[in-house]
Amino acid sequence: MVYVARAKEHGFSVELKSKEYVRRVSVSDDPRDAVIFEGFLGEIEEMGMVEGVILEIRAANGTLRIDLSEEELRSALARKKEDTI
């Protein structure tokens, strides 16, 4: 995965062990249309931060990585908690 430092933008990658776990991929020729990746990561095996800037979720069927610092994650979770109180 190539990480590009851009203010307020976060990269991601999804790596599945087999195309068997892909439910749907939808990409249009129109740049204004949505792009959808759906699949099954399976049971979560491990979750943590890589180098403090990438949230990595490893599961039975694959790995999800998101360019997101620990501080940004904590801040987002705190806002979500406040919204539900």
C-alpha cells in the first residue's frame, strides 16, 4: 500500500486471502459514482497500530489497514461516545 500524506485524507487497503471472501466490487467509469468494496474479513484475530499511524485489523480471511493515527482514532471514538450519551 502506498501512503500519501495529505491533510485530512486517509488511505486504506483491504487484503483478502481469497476472492472467495469478496462479496461485491463496484466501480463505474463515471468519476462521480460511488465505489463499493464488500467482503468478509472473518473473525477478528488481532487489532493494533502499526508505527502509530496505521490502524491494522487482522482477521481470519484478510487484513484491513487504514491510515489513521492513534490520536485521530481516540478523538473520533470520544466524539461518537458523546453523540450517544
